Amino acid sequence: MPRTYNFSAGPAALPESLLRQVQTQMLDYDDLGYSIVEMSHRSTPFMEIAERSEESLRRLLNISNDYHVLFLQGGPTLQFAMVPLNLAESGDTVEYAVTGYWSRKAHREGSRLRNVHTATESNHTIPDPDTWVRVRNSRFLYFTTNETIEGVQFSQYPSNRSAPLVCDATSDFLTRPMVVDDFGLIFAGAQKNFGPAGLTVVIVRKDLCRTPRDNEAEYLNYAVHAEQNSMYNTPNTFAWYFAGLYFDWLHEQGGVEEMHRRCQAKSKVLYDLIDSSELYKSRVDRAYRSLVNVTFTLPNEQLTQVFLRRASQVNLKNLKGHRAVGGIRASLYNATTIEAVEALAAFMRQFEAENI
Ligand SMILES: *Cc1c(COP(=O)(O)O)cnc(C)c1O
């Protein structure tokens, strides 16, 4: 059975060479006689894997010693609660930019826990950060670098002058350069750009972390996880190991600058096609179109279904838009090849010629 062109939004396609490497190590890791998923997280081989993985990520993004790098569970969704719980006290004000589905969900969770001020709210575009309504004494300004569902991406980040920046970078993490020093905290789930599901990397400035108070859960505290090197309890050892391979693979491919160049090239193929098409329409403001989640619509639901069925028949898989918005979404994360994108573009041209 040949591998298909997989445009899944997440858990997403992984580099084929890494899947093969993992397969060969699955019965016997490094002549130990057992696999990576059968060893203690406190054993020497796993501790080495964990350290190497963190070190590789630190080099990819040039992360200084002022930051903890944590490998946590619970997904980005748990960070929607951990961020306000750790970076603000009850009664404190925090700011959120609501630019789509995921930031809206984070905003809702934040509002249950702290005083939330909405700095901006938009759909299918991102208002210039200079026009956002800001408040004094905010503990952080939260935003989502790439809205995975709508396909909207920040081209430039807001300024960190009045409050530390916090971002959910899940869907474009390691697909573009980032100046970590500009941020208070960055988090990203692995299942889009750097591994299987069940692992979330949190990069947090050390001075923003504090030990838990008497009425707070230890498990929800960054300082506790940092103190224990992300082994407060059993971590997702498999995902952590896989992420380490993925970070090394990114170095071999040329690092995040090269990934950014590829994402620009891949998305351009589809956006150029959409812009010259009568059939496919993009709802997203041109300046903020995502380089990693290309969304578009067809004139009606019936034709959308035919498109998906025909695409699947020629091995172009997982192109259905999120149930919240419908339409089509092609996710072009780090492991998606230009060859896959060109196969999709060829199909789209042919489908248009037959249906216009
Ligand atoms: C996928 C995604 C999430 C949710 O991830 P979970 O693992 O389901 O918690 C959150 N934010 C963004 C930007 C995402 O793309």
C-alpha cells in the first residue's frame, strides 16, 4: 500500500524517513533488547533522549538560559488554563487577541479564571496591533500565531512593551523563525509540526514562574515541572523521543529559515491557483493568509463533497475543512512535501476544468 498525500490538520503527516527509523527501533532500541516505549523515563537511555531532544530544540530557536523548556501533557488546551493560572493572580487583568477559533477558546477558559480584557476581535483578518485597545497593568497579552481552523496567520507579532507576550504557536511552530526573547511564554502541541499527539512544549521565561500556593495544584504549576525536568510524573516518552528525532531532522533540512521558505513556496502554489480560479474562493484577508493551513470554499456543499471524494480517489487525503467552518483545508506543515502540494494543485486544476 503506497503512502498517500496527507493534508491532515493534526495529528498531521510526519517525515517518512523518521517513521521508518522509529519502525526499525521499535523492537530494539540501541541494542538494549527492548524498545523506547518499554523503558523507564528515569533510565539512563531515556534521560539521554530527553536531554538531547531539549538541546536540539534550544539550538533550533536559539533559546537562552533565561527560559525553561518544558515537555508537558494535556495538549495546548491545558495551556489555556495553565497560562492564566501561572502568569496572573486571581483578580489580575490579562489581555487576549481573539482572531479565530483557538484564541476564542483560550479567551473563554481565561475568562473563567482571571479578569480578561479583549484587545481585539476579528474573523478572517488580523487588525493592526497598533489599533488594539490595550489596558494598563495587564499581566500578559495572549494571541494565537496561526489560527489553524480559519487559516489566518500573524505576519508580524505585537510589541511586548507593555506586557509580556504569550502565544499559542501550535500550528506554525518551527515553520518560521521566532525571536524567543521577545516572548514571556510560547507553547505548541507536537501533533502539527514536530511529532505525534500527546506532547506540548512550553517555553517560559524563568522569572515569570513561581512555586504553587497552598490552594493550588502542583501539577498545574510550571515551576514544579521545571524543577523535575518535566518528569514530575511519567511523561509521554514516545512523543518526546519522536520530537527529538524531528528536531534533528529540522536541523538537517536547514532549520526554521528553510522551513519558512518552503512554507512560502508550498502555500504560494495553492494561493496563486485560488486567485486565478472561478471555482475556488478564499475568505481570508490576503495579508494574513496562513502559510500552513490553506482554506478555501467551493460554490456549494454538494460540489465540496464531490471534490473531497474525487481527491480521496487519487490519494489526496484529509482535505475536509474543520466542522466549525466547512469548506476545504489543506494543511502544509513541516512534513508536507512540495510534491504533495503540486499533486493537489494538478487535481484542483483538473477538477475546475471539469466543473466550470
Ligand atoms: C490543534 C490546536 C490546539 C489544540 O490542541 P489539543 O492537542 O487538542 O489541545 C490549540 N491551538 C492551536 C493553534 C491548534 O492548532
